[in-house]
Amino acid sequence: MKFQIPIGPQHPALKEPISLRMTVEGEVIRDADLRLGYNHRGIEKLAEERTYLQNIYLTERICGICSHSHTTCFVQGVEALLEVVAPRRGQFLRYLVAELERVHSHLLWLGVAGHEAGFDSFFMYTWRDREVVMDILEMISGNRVHYAINTLGGVRRDIDEALRTKILDSLGILRARTDYYFKLGANEPSFVGRLAGVGRLSKEDALALCAVGPTARASGVAHDVRRDDPYGIYGEIPFEVCTADSCDVLGRTVVRIKELGQSYNIIEYLLRNLPDGPVAVKAPRRAKPGEVVSRDEAPRGENIHYIKANGSDKPERLKVRAPTLANYAATLARLKNGFIADIPLIFAAIDPCICCAERTVELIDGRSGRPTVVRWSDLRRRAARRAGRVSKKRNVECPL
Amino acid sequence: MNDLERIERIKAVLGERAAEITNPSPQRIFLTVPARTLVPALEQLKTELGYRHLSTISGVDLGDVFEILYHFGYDGGNLNIRTRIPKADPRLPSICAVIPGAVLYERELQDMFGIIVEAIPDGRRLVLPDDWPDGNYPLRKDWKHVRAAEKIPGGKS
């Protein structure tokens, strides 16, 4: 008796399925194409039939990793429409969770980068340290993924003195570990040899293709919504925008490690200056007719929501643009003239949702035009073989 | 440069092309440009004033017209360029020649609103499935989702 078990191409466990189509000539990619929409859930249409309060929980579910940045973006916009200002303690807690989320997302990405480069012990280290942040997030909000801490007019939970001290203590561990990763990322010859020069994106291309986040910053484009278009309390927090000029995957790694350090500083600033007072105020249910553009800096880059109100308790229109969509055009540009073996690294370097990774890639032979389907694990084996051939420079300090 | 100075410079560069320009809140500028002069206006804004980072394009169904907003980010805020096209003849010029990164957003507009983006470099479907019936544009207000009757493979046991 035969059984058929359908797994993929749209696997229920994959959060963000995507189909890549490469035209290759030998080992070299000549053209890259992608197809989206496998997981289009119609959230923008659905949001028009939900109240503002219900929509917070809907926008939280746009992404499984940067869930908080979507609700922050949405709540900021709706608060402007409702003419409500969150109390200062509420704002501090909101952006505290935002920075903790950035730390957990960047640590997650570092692990993925190490894994795709064939450096699995790096992956295990970073994911172990990520648990420190995940525990803090769980202690603050009660959840590890969907924190559900934002509400209209503030946040839903307060922190006490014991938790504040605990977070400050944990920062010491995270700082020490991150310094170690920076040393490793800059000096470990096989890791540097695998990442340097892969997936080049020139500054001109990054600007022309409207790349965002660490992808753009690693190409020398110092765009950061937190500084360019300060929202909430970011206008008063001292921090630096981290950039790199190497324009490759190594640069993107370095930018993210440096941003971790900046996030620790921001978290420490927020906790040391945490004001007293209420965490939320009551917000009205209906918004006057109007429109608002709300932006925030998610871990992956700029996140933008356009909200139009029609006087009822439901939005007339909610437009959401997540950072990964803005980086697809730049990713396709980077794949061109690269090697098949570099696809996992280049694609992982924009930090798409991790679940996209375990998918099939269709390779079309540039000469015969014949398509062949390759599994992601085969691609990774090719990548590891190629990494083994790279000549290694021992004991050199790479300029970053 | 504050918002007012920016508005003055945009007015100086665009002249009468800038039909309406408002500043409803700090760091936000809304500019209205007619659809037929959209591409030259964006070209001027990009080359002369450096507005080159397109965040996204939003479409809004307003009944008889579609409102299209091009959200540009700059160092210090956000410029939103608004244009309106009639729903009976929804044609919009492609801005990809000026802003190459706009192609995915324009493809999304075509899929979700049925707007015909003229001279788009790549006009294939982006988010809707290949077998999606023609003439169904989900984000139009008159489009309602009707759930198809559930079919159990193999029938009831």
C-alpha cells in the first residue's frame, strides 16, 4: 500500500515560503528571480474589518521574530490618530522591549550566518546566549514570541525593581559574549574567508534599490529610522548608527554585532533612567478621519505603516511594508554573478525569516535552459566544499 | 533643515507641479502631484533635492478614484507624494526609471488594485496565485472575500 504525504513546497511549518529561480551558467548565477505570495494572508484586507484594538493582535502576527516592531509601528500611528500620548514610563518599557527584541533577532541571525557558513559551534554559542534575552522577554511579558505588551495608550505590563536589576545584571553576560563574537568574527580565518567578498552590494545599488536596515548599512548607507526620523523617545537616547564599507556578508555580520553593543547601551540607558508613573492611559475607541504614516526601525530595517481613519473604530486602510520586502530587490542584485554555493549565505544575509531556508531552489542551466531542482541541504554541502577550497590567512587581523 | 524650509525648497523646485503641500504633523510632509507629471516631478526631487529612498507605495480605494501615496524617507522625516487616478481608467506611469527599487511595490499595486502601471519593467504577478481569476482585485472596497465550499479529498468516509 502506498501513502502520499504532502510536505512542501508550502510546508505548514514554514513561516515565509518563497520561491527563488536562478539562471546559472556553470557555477555562476546569471539571473535571479523570485516569486512571492505563497503565504499571503490578506492581513491588509482583514485589518479593515477589525477594530484598532483587535488590529494590534493582528499586526503582532505579521512576523514571528520582530512581532513587537510591527505592533509598535501600528500603535504609534493609531495613538497619533486617537490623539493619545503614552505616559513616559510606558514609552520607556515599549522601547525597552523593542531593543531586547533587536538583541534576540540579531543573535538569532548571527547563529544562522554561522550555520550557513559551516561554523556550527558559533551557531550553538549564539543561540545559547540568545536564551538570556528570551528569558528576560518572557519575564517582562509572559511570552517568548508574541509579547503582546503594546496597547493603545501605553503598555500592558509593568516591571518591578527586582526585574530591573536582573536585566541590568544579564547585560554584563551579553556584553562579554558579544565582545567575544566580535573578536571571532574579525579574526577567525576560515569564517572571515567564507564571508569576505561574498554577495557584494555597492553603495550606489543599495541606494537605488532602496535597501534598508543592516543590509544598507553594511554598504555604507547610514540610514536608521531611529536617528533619521526619531519616534517615541529615541530623540533623547544617545546611540550611534553602525555602518561598514566592505559591502559584503562580512560587513553585514560586523554591523549586526556592533548594533548589539549599541542596543545594550540603549537598554542600560532606558533602565537607569526609567521614570515613575503609570504605564498606560485610557484611549478612545474611535479615531477622527485622518491619515498617518508611522515608521520604526525593526531588527531587519525600516518598517512602515500607513493608516487611514474614517471616523469609526476600524481603519479605512492599513498598509504594511515589512523590511524584508524592501531588501528583496537588493538581494537579487547581489545574487547575480555570484556562485550557486553562495546562495544560502547571500539570502540569509538579509535575515529573511529563518523558515524560508529549508526549501527547494530551481536551477536553470544557462546553456541548455534545462531546469533542475536542488534541495537547500545540497546547496549547503556545495557551500561547505567551496569553503574548504578558500585559501586561509592565518593569524591576520582583518581590517573592519 | 526643518519642515518649513523643506516645503519651501520643494515648492521652488517643482513650481506649479506641486498642486498642494501640507505639513499635518512634525516630520511629515504630504505633497500632491498630478499623475501625468509624476515621473518628471520625482526625477527633479531625486536629482535636485536628493529624495531617493522610496519606503513603499500605498494604494487607497476612495470610491471613484484611487489614491496612490509614494512614501519617501529622508534624514529628518518622511515625504509622502500623493496622486489620484480615476477608477474607471486606472492608469499610472511607472516610476522604475527614476527609482529602480519601486518595481515590487508597483507589481503589488497591479495585483491588489488592478491598476495598470504603464511601462513597468516586469509586470508579472507578485503576490496573487497564478490561478487567481482575472478581474478580482482584493484591496478594492467592492471586493468581498467569499469562502469556497470546502471539498474533502476522497469524499466523506
